[in-house]
Amino acid sequence: MIFPLYGLDVFGPATGQVIGVLCGIAFGFVLERAGFGHASNLAAQFYGGDNRVLKVMFTGIATTTASLGLLAAFGLLDLGLVTVPETFLWPQLVGGLLLGVGFIVSGYCPGTGVVGAASGRIDGVLAYGGVMLGSLVFGWFYGPLEGFYHSGSMGSIRLDQWLGLSFPVVGFGVVMMAVGAFFGAERLEAWLARRRGTEAPDRAPLVRNLSLGGVVALGVLALLPSATPTAGATAREPQTLAPLDLAAALVTDERGLFVADLRDPAVCAIATVRGASCRPPDDPDAAFLADVPAHRTLVVVLEPGGTLPAVVGSRPDTWVLAGGYPAFVADVLTAPVLPAEPTLADIEGYQRRSALHGAFTGADAAPVAPVVVKKAAGGAPVKKGGGC
């Protein structure tokens, strides 16, 4: 089974909403049991006396990242179908700062405010009411702020793509960062408790060690595929795929393909094959191809005279678009023309190209004029009548 199930149309929007609600209820339950429904527990994070917010959230992030890396490394998860919100650097930095200020003042973030309100706490209700009021005020002033709201656009980019590393490597780094933060937070709690003459928060060393050990094990397992000899294989002679064959495959089974345009990112942004992923500007070695799941056929669009990147290794299901994007434009995006005296093969080829051209451009195919098949010169006369 390949994930994500919703992205692969295993179930529809209605089922997805039901699953989302159930996951939200489970998440809220975990937050409430962790004490996140009390503003005093949340605010203690900013004073260093109780770092449960850092421990719970960082453990959740590390577990999720390691699990995603593990599934992707073994071809069980298609990271290309996981929704990644767009990054707008400057407005999100300012928004994060404002969120932090609101967190300190109210003792709640939006998610924990819902938990506090559901637990019957008045401060939780007021905190979430402030979130809704702030959203309403932002809507009133959106016009003047629209330019800033869209500034610093970086597209839908993940940390591994930004760093030019594979997702399992970045996931392992997040896991080790979480382990270090976990033990560092406990040392900080103990040190501040001694200075204040109070008791440090209760600990459960056995549970902590088992949990962190399990997360580290997930991270290590995710690294195993990249440590195999094939991961570092050198570039090889590619097998080519004709533009018409690629177009037909995209029409019949687009989800079974992963088309990567490795040309200059600025050129790719102007025009490329439908559904193709452009190479990130800061990824000259196309390291993002390491995350393409094993069950998807990889089709690469290269520069004229370009070679297959080494990151692909000895992956057998890799194809290079024959003739590159110019050939795709000529064979698929340009309207076909029927020869003046077509053969049956010419007509069949025209009908196929015309259908694919229409599928990619929305153009209607021109009707095929009646063709008169003439008797070839010479040869024996054709007998008429019955008989054996």
C-alpha cells in the first residue's frame, strides 16, 4: 500500500473530512492529557520552569519526520503528493512573532486555546475569541497589506529541498535535534529549580529513554536505503521516451509518473511539461530526485546535451524525454498537419497526435477529409464473384 491514500484517490473528500475530524479529536485529547488545556502550564515554557510544550511538540515533530522519512525511503510514501503550504518568508516571520506575543500574553496558541475552551476554561474561550477577532481585523486591512502578504515568496519548498539534502537525512537531523533539546530542557528545569528553591517537574526516565530510542531507531532505518551501493552510483546511459508516448502516459496514468524538469529553473518556470516538477534553484545536483517513490516511473527533461544526474543511480524505471522540451512542443503542443496524400498509417498517426494535442491544449481536432484509396498500378486483376 502506498501513501498518502487521499492523494492517490483511494477515498474521496467526504471520507477525508471524517478522518480529519477523528485525527483532530485524537490530537486534542493528547494535548489535554499533556496539560495543554491550562494556560499556566503553557506559559511556564517561557520561564523555563516547565518545558513540557517543547518536549511534547518536539517529540511529535521528530516522530512524524522520522516516520515520513522511513516510509519515503522504502517507497511507501509519495512525498510529492503531501501538501506543503507555500512559503512567504517576510510575512510568515512577522506572523510568527505576533503569534509568539499573543501566546505569551494569553497563555494559549490557537490549537491549545481550542483545548482550553473545550475543557470549560474561560481564559481558553477568551483566547480563541481573540484569534477570531484578530482574523476579522486582518480581513478588514487585507487590501493595504496584500503586497506585504505575498512578499518573500519561495513557493512550496521543504527544508530538505532548501538544503539540497535527501528527506531521510534531514529527518535524522531533526530527530537528533529533538533528542538534544529534550535533555537540554530537563537540565534547564533542574538548574532553575535549584536557583528558585523549588521542585523540578516530575520525570519518567524509562518512558523518556524508550520513546527517544524508538524515534532514533526510526531515523536510522530511514537512512539505510541511502547507504546502499546503488545510492552512490554514477550516471549511466539513459533510456529515452518519445514525447507522444509521454503525453499518452500522462493522459492515462499521470499519478504513476513523476516528471522532473532539470533545465534552468527560470526557463522551466516559463513553460514545461504538464505536471512536471522544476528543479529547485539551489539544487544543481537534483538531490530532490532521491525522494521520488520507487513505485513511480521517473521521466527527466534535460537540457540539450545534458546527462542523467548521479543521484538517480541505477534506478531502472528512469526515462529521459527524447529531444527534450522542444520536441514535446513540436510533437504534442503543436497542431498536427495531415499530408496531402496520406496513407492509412499517416491517418492513424494524425488521429493519435490530434487527440493528444487536444488533451494538452484543449483544441478540437480538425476533421479528417475522406480518403480515396486507389488501386495500385500493375498486379493481377481482382476476381469477382463467389467460389473457392
